[in-house]
Amino acid sequence: MIDNYDTRLAKLARKGDQGAFAEIVDLYKDKLFHLAYRMLNNRHEAEDIVQEAFLRVHKNWMRYDENQKFSTWIYRIATNLCIDRLRKRKPSYSLDAEMNDQEGMDGYTLIPGDNRTPESEYLVSETRETIHSAIESLPAKYKSVMVLRYLQELSLQEISDVLGMPVTTVKTRVHRGREFLRKKLENKHI
């Protein structure tokens, strides 16, 4: 049986301890927001996903298996909510469209570095935007795996647990996702 801090909190929250649930929310709200934002590229939708994930956790305590890591369970809930949201969307991009708009920039591109010049900041910003656009264009089944692997830095086994699929399938999707990104970015000289 897995016995770590968040699993102990989950046991307490499951028994009705609101303080433990509040602590779980505090531990995971930012992690889930970053996951949802990377998958959906929309701050408001990401905030909605985080709220919905915690609502589902609260309503479905009896479905939580205490022999499983709590983080795996909550990431699975949030990832599935994101995938559902992506499936409901109509494609909002065209492969022929120019990616010159800067609306998708996040706050990280505006933070100056120690030795960066305005020119290098611009290049870094453009590179991030190009990579972000390439990730945004991935099909949902590859996008979720790539976000969990490279942006959330989960292991292949953790991704397998979160998505409920064999590790071999995760490896295949990571490989195909990287190939898709490589082809998309090849012409951009990144």
C-alpha cells in the first residue's frame, strides 16, 4: 500500500475532514492548472478544469483506490476532463494559417533573463511560440501524452497510470508525438 503525505490527506478528506481536502486543493491546484493550460491553451478553460477536477474528486472519494498514488488519480481526472474538452472543440487552427499573432504568449516569455538581450528575448519568445503552436496542433491522444511527459515531467509509468493505458502504448504515442513535432518544426529551423 502506498503511504505518502497526499495519500494520508486523501484518507482524511474521504472521511469528511475539510481541512485535509483544503490542503489537497492547495497542493494540486497549480499543478492541475498548468496541466490544463498546456493542454487547452486557454486560461479560463484551465481554471474551469481545475474546479471541475476538485468537484469530481470530492464527489467520487469512494472510487479512489488507496493502493494507488493519489497524484495519479487526480491527474487522470484532470487529463480526462481536458481530453473531453478538446474533443468538444471544433478545430480553431488551420495548418495554412500564419502563426504571427502573439495572443498565446504566456507570462514566462515576458520575464527578462540575467544576460539576455532584447534580440535573444525575442528569439526565445518566438521559439516558445512556435513550439507551443506545434504542440497545440497535435491530435488529442498525442497532445495529452506529450504534455504529461515533457511539460509535467511524469514518467512513462505515471503517464500509463494517469491515462489507464499500457506503458508500451504510452511509449508509442510519445514517439509518434515527437515525430509529429519534429516534422512540424523541421521547416522552422528549431
